[in-house]
Amino acid sequence: MSKNVAIIGIGQTTYEKRKLKQNREETIFEAATKALADAGISREQVDSVVLAAYDLADGVAIASATSAAPAGAHNKDETRLSDDGAFAACMAYMEIMSGLSNITLVVAWHKNCGDWNLITNLSFEPFCQRPFALNQVTTDAMQVVKLMEKYGFTEEHAAKVIVRNRLNA
């Protein structure tokens, strides 16, 4: 049995300095409300909600704990991902393809609480919060170098992948 899956509405908050005082829940409610309006549907028509948050970026542990209600997940099947909104879109696709849901609302947010290198540094040195040589960029670089050694690919190969992906974007 084949199903068609489509994005029927989107909602995004604006990036403005005045919004820095807006709390996470208000931001989530605004984006979810805009997405539903764009789709021309009500919260009652949504079967499930997929939430995506990256706690380090939010500066809060389990940021999704307070996001279900403003996202419209009250009395609905709810899935929480501790990662990127792209993964949430994939999860929504799988929910629809599996028959779990006909309409899934995806709500992802990121309200950066500071310097990204300092934030990712907490993954490696969470106790004293002192500068540490490892952060997301340096660990990604070490992984790439190891893969290049193991499989023999070069920077040129990586550049070709980037060019291809940008052309396909």
C-alpha cells in the first residue's frame, strides 16, 4: 500500500532582538499556531506531535518537558526527540507511513543561549565549565581525519559531496 506524504503548512517565528525576552513556550506556541493556520487546519485535526529540541543550545535540561502544551500536544500521541528538526520531520514521515497518524505536527526550536563553542564544550567538560580543547567542531574534525585515513578519501572528495548536496538542496 502506497501513501503520499506532504508538508501542508509551515510556521516560523521571526528573528528579532525584541524576541529575546519571549520565553520558549511563547515562541513554540507562535510557530505551531502559524503552521496550523498555514495548513488551514485546527489543533483538533492533528493526530500526533513530534517535538525536537537540543537541550545544550537551550541551556535547559529536558527542554521538551514544557513544550508539549504550547505545541498543541495535549491529549495527542507525542514523540520527543533530543535533536534537530530534520530528524523530527523524518519521524513524522514514519508515523504517517506506519499508519499511526494522518496528520502530524512537527515542532522544533532552538533558542541559542550563548556562544556555541562554550555550549558544546559542556558536553566534554560539564563540571568546572573551563575551556577545553574539545568541542563539536574539533571532535567532528578528528572523526573526519580518522575516516579519511581509514577509507582513503581526500578533502577534494568531501568538497565534491558538498557541491553535489548544495546543487540538490
